[in-house]
Amino acid sequence: MKSAGADLKSAPGALSNSRAEGTPGTRPAAGAPATARGVPARPATGPAAASVSMPAAASLPPDRIPGLLLSLGLPDDRSSRIALSALMGEALGLDGERLRQVRLAMARPARGGAADGSLAARLAARAIAAGLDPVGAAFERVLGLCSREGSERGDGSAADGSEGRDPGDGRESDGRRDDGRGGQEPGTGQGSAGSGQGRAGAPVALEVPPDRLVAELASVFPAFLSAALSDPDLAAMARPGPSGKGWLHVPFSLSIDGVAFRGFFRILYDRDARKAERLVADIRSGERRRILELEPGRGGPRIRYRCDDALERGRFLGESFPGAVSGGLDAEATVELDGYGGYDGSAE
Amino acid sequence: MAGTMAARSRPGAKAAVALRYDASLPAPMVVATAVGRAAERAVGIALDAGVPVVEDGALAASLLPLEAGELVPREYWEIVAKVLIFIRGLPGSDA
């Protein structure tokens, strides 16, 4: 595929080279500065004491990982494996400098939502793929929005860490209570995500009859997506990488009959097809975390569900989710290395 | 100086993205987008006005803003909804 930058340069007067660095679908040349929100960025690549470049790998046999990390001058520990998985999730070449950049992002204190830093690793890899500083301003803000602290308030600032019921309890509702509407109208309340113009991840409270709940929720989620697409940092971090694909991060916060949920969606989309190829929901409620992953499959979406409670996993497989599989959270951080294995149960 | 790029961003749907740039701007700006017949009209107007037109589907697609409604199938959102309802029904999830 031709790069957009090359095409832009071929259109006299249409675009300058400076725009090409920030144009969706393009990446600056190695070492060239990229910017997000006007903040100068460090080069995406740089000198490394030991750097072995490898092509983007579709799969990496487990027995090759220790040798690969050793050849890149990195320890074969969980952080390196998470970093490796993050780069593979972006179809980026595996080199020591990039891995070090991702490990550096993971090491930043109290970051990432997930205790193992997998969110920070994925966002750092995402920033590299998008041509941004892996620990720059956009990375920091999106990390804040998607992590527990950010999604509590929806603005990336520190929160009070409250748990359980949504303290707002409808005060920031968009009017989606049991008013009998079809759920398609944009919200009108302050803080609404329903308008598509609200803050990314701004909370929504739902109290609707049970028979309308699925439809109502399914109408609310696209509003969170619209808000994310309107956010300059979330949009910048979603720029497609060299593969033509990008992960869009969509923070959400809502309550259903007073039970609070927060977290974020990671949506892998294809720039040219303009369709989502995979949707991963990182769901927090109280102190519990669950991961739901959906991707196209024969006969309907493939459903993967992760949580740390084996009893809950069993209950999930007993629900009406045909073909679903379930597993623990531990393997999620290195899912690209594990070939989407590590599931301990199937509904089939 | 301004440019317009037009191409089929997906089968059967023509798309046009109009850009404006001059030296006073820090970067080119997307000033208009159109799809379908509106895109064809926009391209015609641009050609009549002597504005450069570049035909490139991938480029037009990359410049068009993603729309929430077309990105994720509703079926996915319904599954997410059912999973949240499942979680809500678990013991200890009633706040």
C-alpha cells in the first residue's frame, strides 16, 4: 500500500510534508520527530547497545522467546514478555530498543490499571505504532483515562478511588431512564456520553426495564465510542500503524441499576475496511476485573471471557454464549505470545 | 491553496475529502468531507475550480473520520451488554 505521505507530496499544494507526520495512516521516518498536542516527541527509535531487528511476527514459538530476549539484551522475565506481546499486538518489528521503551513505560510508577503494567505496555506499543512518543503526553493522558483513576472521573485526573455504587446515581444521567424511548436519541444531560460530544468515558447511569436493558446498553456504547473519536489524544493514539490497523481505546463508565462499571474498550480496526476486527472490553466493577474479547468467527462472534474466579467462569459458560471460552486473567497480558490459548473451559 | 482528494473508500461508496493549506496554517486542515453523490458533486466543483484532485481510496479513507456507527457491529455491543448484565447478576455485584 502506498503511504499517504507519499501521495500527499504528489498533490501540489494539497499538503505539506509537515502534515504527513501527523496524518492518520502515516508514520514518521525512524528518528523523525512526531508530535501530539504540540509536544515534541522523542524519536521512536534510537541507538541501542544491543538491538536485533526482526520482522513483525505473526506467531512466536514459546521455545524461541528466551533466546530472542537474550539476543536483544533483555532479561527473560514477565515484563519483557508483556513488552514483546504488546509489540506483536501492533505487528511491529521486534527490536531491543522498542522493547526497552515499552519496559520503561511499564516501569513508570503507579501506572497502567492492570497490576502487571500490561495496559502501559500496550499503550506504549500503540504510541510507537502511531508515530508518537511512547511515553509522551498522549500516552500519559490515555493511560489515565483508561486506568482506574482516569475512568473514575473521565478526565484523566486523580480520583478518590471510591468503589461500588456509582455515587452520582443518575445525577449525570443523559435521561436514559425508563422513559420508553428507543435509546437512539442523543442525551442532553451534563456529562452525557450519549451526545457523542461528551468527555471520553463520562459516566452514564441506566435504570430501565429488564426487557429493554440490552437494547439500551447497546445504544449507549457507541456514544462512548463517539466521544473517544472526538478526543484528540484518543484519536491520535488510534492512528493506524504500519499494518494499516490501529487500536482505538474507548473509556467507559456506567451504572446499571446502581451497580457501577468502568473500564475501557480496545478496538482493533482496519483503516481501509473501516471495520473493527477485534473488540476487547476491560471491565472493572468494584475490585473485580474481567476481560471480554470478541472477534469475527464462523456463525457469529467468537467470545472469550477472562476472570480470576473459576466458579464465575463456570457460570459464564452456562449462559447463552455459544462457543464461548473462558480462562484466567493471568494469561491476558501476554495473549499474543500464547496464541490466544490458556483457556480452561468452553461452552461447547 | 487547497486540494481535494476523492476515491472509493469502500465498495460502492465514493468519498471526497477537501483540504485547505496555506503558509499561515501550521498544517493542512480537513475542511469538508462527503460521501456518495455529495462526493461526486464536490469533486466536480473542485475540478471546475481548478483545485488539484488526487484519486486514492486508501488516502481518502484514512482522512475520513471514523464513524462510531459503522465501526463496531451492533451485535458486539449487544454481547457486551449481556455480559455486563451477567456480571450484575453475580453474587456480590449488587453494590
